[in-house]
Amino acid sequence: MEKLILIANINILPGFEDEVKKAAIALAAETRQETGSESFLIHTRNDSPQTIVFYEIYHSQEAFQQHKTFAYSEKFFEFVNGKIKDDKIEVIFLTRLDS
């Protein structure tokens, strides 16, 4: 089974930094409990502290699709509307070179 690896970026609009970061931390705690989630790390960029970078590994494409349907994920997506640039989460899928 092929793992799904991605990086997701969100750029928080001014004035929403604390609440969006708290919501991201809550999302991470829930996601780490998923059976299909192998890793879910969140960071801010040193050169852009209003940007959150998510590094996620799922056991499969299906596990990632399921992650997006859980109530806490949907709640996070709704919560960030109007609080992140262009209401957009940039997702970059990765392929591991050394596996």
C-alpha cells in the first residue's frame, strides 16, 4: 500500500493568528488519533510566522480522504474560512525518493 505524504500551507490573515493556531493544534491532536494517520506535524515558518505548514503522512489515499470527512476536520475547514488568505489551503503532494 502506497503512503500519501503532503505538505499543506495556510497563510493567516492579520488579527486571526492566535485563534487559527489554536484550531490547528486541536486539529493535529485529533488527527494523530486516526488509525490511517502516521504523522501530522504543524509548524510556523521562521520567516513568516503567520504561515502554518502542515506535514502529513497517511497510510493510503483512502485514509487521507477519510481524514477530510471527520467532523473535527470539517469544523477546522469551516473555522478558517475568512481567516486565511484567499480561503485557500495550499496542498503539495510529495513522493519519497529514498524508499
